Amino acid sequence: IFNKKYSAYFFNDLYIRTSGKKFNLNQLTDKETHLTNDAIQKHSKSYGKYENGNKLTLEEFDEHIKNNYPNQYNDTLTNDIVNKIKNHCKISLLSCMNKFNNTIITNSFELFG
């Protein structure tokens, strides 16, 4: 959420969208493999194959990495990647600040997602 005073608020309950198909660089035109939004995934026969609704919470993803790749696991996901996501959001908002609704309406905000 971004308000008229240029304050941004970040919702901390993140989730990761997944695909019901295994990643394959040799099939780049397969939308069901490479596009993870629900508009594409919900029509796939493999929708929900690996997790309910093709979504994982950040905690579930972190647990998956910890359990399946124990020798490579560290807390980078929660301590580094989330901070990078927040920084990219900040850069994106700052890059188009002058395009926001600049009306005289007070107590308003714009929602991005």
C-alpha cells in the first residue's frame, strides 16, 4: 500500500506461486510450466499436484528447502531475499512516483500487488 504521504506498507505474509509441472528449459513455450499465475495454472491438469492451489507460504517454502536440501540450507530466504523484495518494491514505487493519483483527497491510498 502506498499513501499520499509517500509512505509504503509491505504485507509480510508472503506466498510463492508454483507450477504443477517440472521446470524445463527445452519447453519455453509451455505456459503451464513457466507462468505461475492462477489465470493459467487453474486450467492445468496438474494444478495442485505438488501443493494446494499451487501456492506455498514463505515458511512452507523455507521448510521445503530445509528438508530437501539440508546441505545447502541457510536462512538466506527469510533474511536476505525478503529484504531484496522490499528494496525492489521501493525502487519500483520511487521510479513512478509522479504517476500516482495526485488528487486532493486525503486519507487515500493506492494498492499494488
